[in-house]
Amino acid sequence: MTDGGKDVAGATRMGKLRRALIMVHLLSESTEGLTLDEMASELGVNRRTAERLRDALREEFDIEERVEDRSKRFFIRDRLARPYTRPTAEEVAALEAEVAARRVQGTGHARQLESLLAKVKSALDAREKRRLAPDLDALVRLQRSRITAGPLHDSTPEALGAIQSAILAGNCVEFDYTASEAEMPKWRRVIPYGLVHGPTTYLIGKIPLREGALEKDPVFFRLDRMAGARVSNTLGCAPEEWDLDAWLAQSFGIWREEDHDIVLRVLPSAVAKALAWRFHPGQSFEPDGTEMLVKFRAGGLREIAEHLFTWGGDIRIEAPEALRRVMKERVLLALASV
């Protein structure tokens, strides 16, 4: 095609796009709607062209029609942004599967996700619900989020709500807390540094420093061990430079302790599996002949050992020596139970 031909083709495409945009605005701004003849007149095209353009726009917009004086009038009822903000069947089904799994697990924010799902569905009008229903029913019936085995510690929505309210207010949160193996609860006032959701929901927080006291790291509090959680009158919020993700990345699992440089040797039989496995967000892989080294820095040696125990003999501990000792204790414990 010559340059002149390209210019003509480009101008033709721009002309079609311009007509489509004009048609969208005409149909969305008209209170009574437009007939095909009126559309054709406004666009300066014949009736057949106007009809094809209307049919093309129906793929993106809900074009409705009403009969008036034996003539069909067409209009777009919703805001122009509505077709692009309306949830799809796939999105609603994904949220519904996640809500069902969190409800079974007893995750702290399960009720909030359930409330969000109800709001998303209620925001759909009858026409949208009819259109989504067949696909949504099929996807919901055949999709599930996997529920892993583990402890079930159901936190109360009152505790979660009090902590979130404290975060929003920039205040401390107060509660009575029963620590592990403690007989009686103790009152706590804590600066909320974050919430970690899962089968067990944790508050990360700091007890406000007394004058002259040394700075301490944030610690974990289990929500299921709290009673009478309430927003404190004492101001307290995490500093602006606080990075929850970076802080969590320094641990393996949930518990924190002094960081260690972890080096694991993966045997040839498990290299492919390990390459597709996330041991830690900061991990790196280094080929070593037919074997592979996995390196990361983290605390939580007992949790690391518990995880490595599930790999059998496919992974060996290169460093640190402290992790080897913890792993030996874990193996001896397993042998004693046989």
C-alpha cells in the first residue's frame, strides 16, 4: 500500500472511532433515547451503518431500548464508567471461594471479606445479576481455595475491630491478655504496628516505653488470647518509616529471633522441586554441580527445622551450626515417638 493509501486507511479508522465515541455520548446523554434514524442523522451516515455501530457498541455497553409510538428508542442507562468497573463472574467467584475458605479456617478478617462479597453482589442490578448468574454458578461450584491443616484459633470480631479502630485513630489498644501457659490474664496497652491474618491472627505491637527504658522490637499478640479489647485514650501509632513487609521478611514463619545466614544444599533429586518452591522472600539459588544451594537470611530456626523435616533427606543444612543442632533435636524427638 502506498503512503497515500495508508493515510486514507488511517483516516477511515479514525472516522469510525470518532463516530463510535459520538454515538456513546449521544446514547448516554439522551433522556428519551434515540431511534436508528436519529442516530444516522446525528452521525451523517445511513440507517444500516448506524445499526451496525449500535450492535458493535453492545459488546461493551448495556444499550437498552424502549418502544414509543411504534418506534424503538435506544439509550445507555448507566454511567459511562460502569462497564469498566462492573465485576466479572470470574472476579466474584474468586472472592466467593476465598470467603468460603477463610470462613472455615476462622481467619480474623473472614467476616469483613464476607461483608465485602455481599456488598459487591448487592451493587449489581437485576440485569447484571441475570447476565452473571450462569457463569457465576458454574465457577463457584467448581472452584475452592485450599485449606491447609494447622491450628484453629478463632479470634473475635470485636478484638479485630478494636485494633483496626485504634490504627485508624492513631491510638494504642488495650486488652487483657493470657500468655501461653499463664494462669491469669494481664492488662496490656500496646501501640499497634500491624495485623497478620491467617489460621491464627496476630497483632504486632509495642508496649509504650517508660522514661529511660531501652527501645525494644515489636512483639506478637494472638487475638484469640485477648479479652475486652478496646481503643485506648493514649496516643500511639507506628512510625512513618515502619515497613511491615520488610519486618516480616526477616523471619521464617511468624516467630522472630536473631537473624542467621541460612545455607541449604538441595540434592539432585529435589532440585527441580526446590526451584519451584519459596523458602523465603529473600531467597537466592546457586547451582553447585548437579546440586543447588538455597540461601537466605532469617530467624525462626525451629520453624525452619520443622519445614526442612518434611523434605526428608532431599535437603541438607550447610549453615549455620545452630540450625543443625535444632534439626538434630527435631529428628531425635521424632525417633523417640516411634
